[in-house]
Amino acid sequence: MLKLNECKENKLYTILYVDESLSNKIKRRLYDLGFLTGTNIKILRESLLKKAYLVEIRGYTLCIRNTIAKSIIVK
């Protein structure tokens, strides 16, 4: 089990769960975007200061903050 911010680029991972440390508002938005248990996710790029990650999930690309990536547990 790894946190998403610890993962390597261009490698496919599966989401295990979203940590309870996030607010309900942010967790609900992540679930709406498809960050559900069993969903495949891949980090495409990370920013130079490692404050944001470009990820691919369910066929689309989006950017998430490092604080959110720390709360997504993958395998």
C-alpha cells in the first residue's frame, strides 16, 4: 500500500480507498470524479516543487494537489 504522492510516474495503480482525513466536501468531489475503490489511476507528471500531480483516471486527465494525493491509498 502506497500513498498516491509516493508513486512512480507512468505506472498503473489501483485505488484502495480515500483516507478519512479529508473533508466531506473534498471526498464527495473526488468520488464524483471517479476516485472510487478499484479504479485504475496513473501519475503522468509531477510539478517541479511536487505540489501538484497530473493524473489519468477513467480516460481523462486532471491535476490534484499534493495534500489530496497524500490521502489517496493505492496498490
